Amino acid sequence: MNTHHVEAYFKAMSGKETTKLAEHLAESVILLSPVFPDPFEGKDTVVKILSGLLATIDSIHIDLTFASGRDVAVFFTIECDGVTVKGNEHIHLDESGLIDFFEVAWRPLASAVLIQEKLANKLGGEPMRLVPATSRPR
């Protein structure tokens, strides 16, 4: 499978070129975000979320990419106000090679929550908070 759209999408992400994101996404694209519980569906909605992310972070750098059939795995590093997050994505391509599905994971959790708080404030979502675990009675 040709991964042209994945490569061009991440070039646009790395360059913070939000106007170029939509051309690499299928109309019915689904994004499973690492920082919001509900999936985002549809090109316009996903572009809005990705644009908010790019307006929030300082940079995103691709570390490794590999593909098998219509599936692509991408490993990346995000920097935001001195916080570093390592991430990975499982991307699926439709029959035209457009991105129709993303499943994204970030680590470490504490850093992901810090970025989610900033992003949620920009997008009108609910910020997450880490709270100490309580001990369970025995």
C-alpha cells in the first residue's frame, strides 16, 4: 500500500501546517485520542482537534514508521512547555490510501495529562487531573 498520505500528513503535522491536514484524511475518519475518552468522527472534527493540538504543543518529531498492508505504525515525540511525551499511532488507510482511522497512545501518563489540560482548555473539553490513589480496606 502506498503510504504517501501518511508521510505527507506527518510532514504537515511536524511543520504545523494545519491547512494541509484535511487532504490526507478520509471524510469518515475516526480518531481515538489518548486524552479524550470519546472518539472523534469526521474530517472537519478531526482537523479541529489536530489543529488544537498543534496550537498547544511546541513540536512533534517522528522517530519511527513502518507499514504492513493498509496499516501504519508511527512512533513520535511531542514537546510542550518543557514536557516530553512519547507517542505511537496505529493508522489505517482506506482503499484510496487516505487515513480513515487513528488510535493514539501517549506516555508517561503524568506528561500526557499536563498536555491534555492545556488542550482541553483550548477546545472546551474537561481537563483531566491525576489524583493520588486511595488505599482500599482489606
